[in-house]
Amino acid sequence: MAEKHGDYWYTYKKRFNENPKIPFFVSNLGGNPLIFLTDPDLIKEFVHSQNIFHKQRDSLGLFLDMAEGSFAFMEDEEWKSGRKLLSHSFHFSSLEYIIPAIIESSNKKFDELIKSGDFKSV
């Protein structure tokens, strides 16, 4: 489906658009379950309850190489402090200006990793 529509997330977007009241959906990545929260209340509960959710570090390959030490893998007090610092960054007015920079930075990092061959898996 992704190749046909030019969008990896096409199937998920389609399902969500057809059923906008679905609070979450589950998929997998290499045998690991992924839970996508779509309900604002569930997202809020998840964000405020980071201390009870396990952040799986194995089987993440290239993503883990890039994300280790990032906000996604912070725990406990470090996570709370990071969240407080970052919360303003996720307001729409801030995001509309920073998304192009995120895309450019991500593309640059992927190109560097691919050229160097210095990654565990793709």
C-alpha cells in the first residue's frame, strides 16, 4: 500500500479517517507491538504516566542508534524536567516553523549514517 500511494502511513491514516472515534490502534514492527494513541485523553494519560510505561530498547536498530539519549528514552525525573522544557515547542505555532528544520536534519542524519555504514540495522 505504501508504494502504491507514496505514503508509509497511508493505511493508518485511512483507517483513522474512516473511524475517527477509535481511541487507539495496534500494529507491529518486527514482531514488537506498537500502540498508536489517537484519543486526546489517552494521550494525556500516557504523557503524564511515563513512569509506568516500559520503553523497549531492544529490536529498534537504527532508530535506537539515532534516538539513544533523546527525550523518547528519558525516564523519571529527567523525563519530567525534559517535558517541562519542551512543552512549549509542541504548540502549533511553534511546530509550523520547526517542521522543515526537523525534516532537513533527519534527512542529513540518515544520509550520514548510510554513507558511513555505521549503523546496526535498517
